[in-house]
Amino acid sequence: MIKILIIGAGAWGTALTHILAKNNSNVFIWSRNKNISKEINLKKTNSKYFPKKKLSKNIRSIYGNFSTDKFDYIFYVLPASIFTTFSKKYLFGKKISNLILCSKGVTSDGKFLSDEAEKNLNINNLFYLSGPSFADEVINGKMTALSMSSLNKSKKIGNLFKGSNIRIYFSKNLKSLEYLSIYKNAYAIGAGIIDSIKLGNNAKAAYITRCISEIKKSMKYLKLETSSINSLGGLGDIILSCNSTKSRNYSYGYNLINKRNSKTKKTIEGLNTCLSFSKNKKIRVNNQPILNSIINIINGSSPNKEIEKLFTRDFKSE
């Protein structure tokens, strides 16, 4: 029997666990909160994130140390910023058959999770899962499609999702897919800022278009293939994150300007990304004007000042 472990009992981790457990009887979810773990085991609920949802009876929760070699597939769904700390405590020196990275962000020192995993962990197969996927819609059975990429081009993992409301499309380049998922969160903050100061639909459409162009340019600089921009993990996720109040990153940007609940206990991967990018020498933030302006606004610069700076640059070809 295939055994699956989802690391992280937040909204997306819980939703993913619930979906995978419909067709798999050995599905475990690891929680860093002992009380949440107990609730899942006793009541088959996670009231912190889904107060009215009954979870699959196939789900079991664990807390504390665990043996990685007991699981065929391990999904990492905790915040990206704590990946290094978590790995040192629970994953270093252990054999891992299949690790699927589901976090859309960078480590606390600005590094990509896949780079950290390849360097420090003993993994047979490394995957990255991304795409337009609000947890509340997924757990309630609404259809979505996601991009799945692996370093060894293995497609067997797709069998885990057959018969579910998640359709998998296989992507060729893991690094590109990860890069896109990281960047879209930062740009979603900018989209929230645009709507907060009521720049209008024309400006919003232009903004998203130019964000995609900026992403493509930065990908070329890092020698990443750019066709993934048109994937579910690229354009699909960018459209969703930049246009919905369900997006934590969009909402953070919107509330940052309105000074409403800009301080939040929720994980804002885009914020963590913006604050950590300067620590990664590979990321040339100063050569990415839109991203640079978003970071400046987060650090206290006036949105109108940054928009004027962007809008009054010399005209250029597309």
C-alpha cells in the first residue's frame, strides 16, 4: 500500500490531504500544532481552517519526529521561509523516496527550496507542484488543474490524483516552475496595491502584462526556460493571485495601503520573498523595476511616487 505524508496542516496542506485521502487509505498529515493533530485524529476536522468541513476518515495525523523511509511520497506544504530549519530538525540524514515541494516562496535567506533540497537532503525524486489553487475551493470539490514538474521526468505521481477534482499537467522544467510560483506572490502584492489606490482596470491589465514581461526577462538572465510562463503554474497562478481577495498576497498589498490589518499572523509568502530577495545575489532586484517598486512600497515608499517613477520612464519596445 502506498503511504503518503503531507507536512503542514494549514489550509492548503489540509485540503491536499483530504483530496489525496479519497483514493488512498494510508494518508498522514504532519502538524506542528499538537492540538490540531489531536483534533484531526479524534474528530476528523481542522476547525482552525475549515470549521464546517468533515475530513476523510482515511486521514491520520502525526506530530513530532517521524521516519521518512516509511512514506512513498512526502509533500512539503509548510511556509518556505522555515524549510531550512524544518529540514535540519526532521529531514537531514534521512532517505526520502519522493519529495514534492508545494510552498511558493524562498527560504529565510532568499534561496530556492529545490536548491536547498538538492544540496542537503537524500532524495530519490524531487517534484514541484504549483498552479491556481485556493484551498477552500479544492477541499470542497471544485475543479482545478495544476502543474507538476520533476527533475527525473517521472509521471507516476499523477496516479495519486486520478479520480479527484485536481487534474495534473506535467511540466518540463522544475526550476522554472518554482521561479514562477515565487515571483507571482510578489506581483500579487502589487496588484492589491493597484486596486487599493483605484488605478482602474486598464492599469491593472497593463500591470499584469508588464509583470509577465519582467518575469521572462529575469528568467532569461538566470538561464531558465521561459515557456513555463504560459503554464498553470505560471500564467494561471498569476491571473488568480492578482485578481482575487482570497489571495493572501493580494489582500496584504491592498490592506497595506489602506492601513487595515497589514500586520497579520498569516504566512504571506510574497512578503517573505520581497524581504529575502536582497540576500540572494542571483536575483538582480534593481534590474526589475516593478518588483523593485513593490519592495520599496513595502519598505515605506509612497505608492504614487513609485508609480510615477515607473510610468515616466523612457518609452521602449515590447
